[in-house]
Amino acid sequence: MIRIVLADDHKLFAKGIEGILEEEDDLVVVGVFPNGRELCEYIADNQVDVVLTDLNMPIMDGFGVLDHCKELHPDLKVVVLSMYDEEKIYKNCIDKNADAFILKDADPDELIFTIHEVFEGRHVLNFDRVKKQATQGAYYDAFRLKYKLSRRETEIIQLIRDGIQNKSIADMLNLSKQTVETHRKNIHLTQLEDSVPINQVKSIISIYFSGPKCV
């Protein structure tokens, strides 16, 4: 079980994140705090595996959380949650040894996989990956909603369609090979295969991504 604490002064957002994570069998949110100081006081006396922290908070901000955790709890994994996809902010976080950087409007699947990646020590830090977290087009969105796929799963399926192997997919998406393999195992194209015959999968993917068509 991965024990998680969250610091964010926006109560509605924090409760939403807590609800998403609690749906996972191996994740448990052991504390939610409105500022970094209360989070740091909690981790002083309680076992925690992963910290999720907003950057802009009263009393102690996310940079303060990073400084505190990395000085006093160097083995603790810290994931920054941010509204801003600015490279300067990203680099400031990485300079303070953040283990990952996630945009607040990223797909929930991205956050869940990132938590697993940092906990297992296989997360790949890359700003291009951050920029892609909230990027999608109309046909891309229609495809993933129709077949109940996450953004990341849809990206991987597009590359599978093009005959690209796991190692190359990992390099292109700035993921570890193990993460790609986990995604493929979870998908196994099952969401698609449950809906359409396997021999039609490639043609259905092509319909959605070959250009502007009526969906």
C-alpha cells in the first residue's frame, strides 16, 4: 500500500484528488492539509511514501515543502501539482529535487501512474512530457471517450498502430519501458477488443486519427 499525503489550499480540488486516489486498491490518502506547514508537521510523526503538494499555498508553499522533505526526509517522494506549464517553474522544482511535476488539468490516469512510477523509482523527468499532459484534439478526445481510454493509453495505442515497439514508445513519450509495458498490459487493447472484433481495431484507430472526419 502506498501512503500519500496531499497539501493544497483549494478544498474542492483536494477532495477530488483524494477521491480519485482512494479508488485505487494500492493507494491510501492518509492526510489532506491546507498548507505545507501542517503537512510537514504530520510527516514528522507518521509514515508516508509519497507527498503531493501544490505550489501556491499560505503559510508554507510547495517550494518550502520540497526544501523540508528533501532535507529531513530524503527518501520521501515528492510530486508537485501545478496549474502552470512554465519551464522556469518546472526547472525550479527539479532543482529542489522534486520527483515529478504534474499539471492540475492532466488526466487522472497520469497522476495515478506517476505516483506508482516515483514510488518504484522509474519515473522519467522531462518537460516535454509535462507539456503533453493536457494536450488533446477533438478526434483524439472522441476516440478515448468512446472506448473509455485514458490520454496516455490513447497515445500508446496510436504508436502501436504505427508498429512502434515498447522501447521506442518509451523514448518518444518520455516514459520508462516498464511503464509502457504496464499500460499495454492494462489495455491489452481490451477496451477496444470488448467493443469491436480484433481484426477491425487498426482500421477503427485509423478512422479517428487520419484527419478531419465526422465522428
